[in-house]
Amino acid sequence: MDRLKQKELELIAGRCRRNVLRMIEAGHHGHMGGALSCIDIVTYLYFRGMKIDPRNPEWEERDRFLLSAGHKCMAQYAVLAEKGYFAKEVLDTYGSLHSYIPGHPDMHKLAGIEANTGALGHGLSIATGMALGLKDSGKNARVYVVMGDGELAEGSNWEAAAAAAHHHADNLIVFVDFNGLQISGRVQDVMNMTPISEKFRAFGWNVQDIDGNNMREIEAALKMTVSDNHNKPSAIIAHTVKAKGISFAENKAQYHFWTPKQGELEAAVREIEDNIQRLEKEVQKLCQN
């Protein structure tokens, strides 16, 4: 990835972070911490990694994306809006009755949502079935999943992991958003599932560990899943920062679900918008060179 493309993706991710704050402004609270930790991954997938068409969201040959950790839905809504799946004004309905963007993704309300998620531990099972169904039908499409590290304690994940490896679901790519925190505190204190990489390897998966907030590493990991998957599903353990992009909230469990205190939202908006302006200047400068 050249530097211009990297900065363009970082800029898009910055705008998506601003979209998350727009939803917080509308709904007054939300699962912000995990949404911001995984938003670089979701941005990369929709803007560079996946075969999709926002004008035709039901295209049969499309790649599929499932947000297993459905409470992080503001990340997906933010990226879908930025990609053009729906008008950004819809973001202002977050938290409202009958909104198309409820607190967990609903495939019956919004184009681009492949499955209703939020009951943790189910997304990988759904995705495994999708991946195997696409292979059986001869479609050259992949299924991408973003999971939370806190949901790995759910046993159904490991049943799906075993089934995916046994049936050679090499079109299944899982990102584990490993930010180390969940609503109750540190994941290692609530239910320590480390070493995560070794567990997936033991189930027969290809596994990589990356910085999940680094666009270059995300791209390199995905390229390797294509060139070196050995007929296996792929797990990318993405080490991320909770609430990435808002300095006063980063790596703090109390921002998993955020109801802003006085002045916090304004400070967060300023920081995100300052970063967007910085990235816009960097992109403009690179375009001129």
C-alpha cells in the first residue's frame, strides 16, 4: 500500500469516527468503545477489501460481512453511511423509536446488514454456514466477520471454529477485535481466553496477529489469507485500542458504553475533527507530489 492510499483510508476512518459521534449526539449514548476500536478494520473492508456494490446490496456475488459483536453496530452504520448505502441524515435517528439503525444490526431494516447479531457467540456460526453455502453453490465470494475478544468465552464460537476447519471453509475470514476490555472490565479478569492465536491454530485455522488500527497491517494480513490459506479458514487477531481516536477515553472500560458527561462529547468532536483536518492536509499534499 502506498502512503497516499494509506492516508486516504485513514481519512475515511476518521470521517467514520465522526459519524459515530454524530450518532452519540443523536441518541445521547451508545457502545462507543468497541465501535471505535474496530472501525479501521470495518473501513478497510468496505472501502478496499470486499467485493460489494452499495447500489445493489443484494448482488449474489458480493462478499458478506457479519458484525458478530453486534453491540458495536455504530461502527458498521458509520461505514455504511460513508460508503453510500444510506443517507447520512439517517444517523441522526440513532436511539429513536422505529429507527433503521437500532442498537443492534437488523437485516430487515437496513440494506447491507447480512444477519441480525448481538447475542454474542452466534455470528461465527452464522458466518460458517454462509461460507459453506457459498462454496457449495460455486460462488466466488468470501465471508468476513468481526468478533469481540469478550465474546470468545461463548462455547458456540468454538463449535463453529471446529466445523469451519473440518469443512475447509477457506472463504471465511475472522477478525478478533482484541482490545482487552469489555463492559465488566479487563477481558483477562472476566474470562481469560488467551492465548487466542494458539486456540484458533489448534482448531486448524490459519492465524495472524496484527495491529488492528494500522491500515498497512490490515491489508497485508488480508493478502496473506488469499495467497497462503492452505484450504483453511483464517483468523486475524487484531490488537486494537478501545475507543481509539478519543485520547481521554482510550483503553478505559468505562467507555465501552458511553453516556457523555458534560463537555466530553464536545471535546471528542474537536479531537476527531482536528484529526480529519490534519489527514485532509496530508492527503492533499501527497496528491500534489
